[in-house]
Amino acid sequence: MGGQLVQLLLGLLLVIGLIFLLAWLMRRVQQIVPRGGQVIKVLATQALGPRDRLVLVQVGNEQVLLGLTPGTITSLHVLKEPVHMPDVEPASTEFAQRLMELLGKDQKDKS
């Protein structure tokens, strides 16, 4: 009886752990997938410390430099001339492609 109870608890812990792992993984994958048609776009980020960073965002035709800390988001500067970002494919798509391969899904199914 005691062995079955331990086995039941271990199985339950395993299932709960898998749920948390999949939830974390889904959040990471959703951040990687570009979302079209958004009005606000993150153009670049630069870490200043473990919890502080600079973020360049485009809102309509304006570009705004933001300072992010754990407790606040501060607009630091509105750029008069937009920074032209080179059109390069983000390196993070390799992770998404590899994940899809590991999950057994082909990129053609991603439509």
C-alpha cells in the first residue's frame, strides 16, 4: 500500500513538472515568433546590468529609447531621426526550427 502511494505521488509530481516545463517553453517560443501587424515594435535591446536594460521601440513613425528597471519604464529620448536597422533575420529562428524538428513537426506545417 505504501509503495503504491509513493508511486502515485511521484507520478503526480512528474505530471505537474511537465505542465510547468511546457508552460515555460510555450512562453519562450511565443516570444521568438514574430507577430505581424503590431503598432509597437521592439527594434533593439541592450542589457546594462542583470536587471536593467535599454530598449529602442518604434511606435508608428517615432522611435523611443526606453530605460527598463524592475520597477519602472522610463522614456529617455524620442529620436528626431529614426535609426535604420539592418534587415537581418534574427538568430533566434534557429532555436524555433530546432525545437520544431525535435517535436517532430516540419516547418511546412507551420502555416
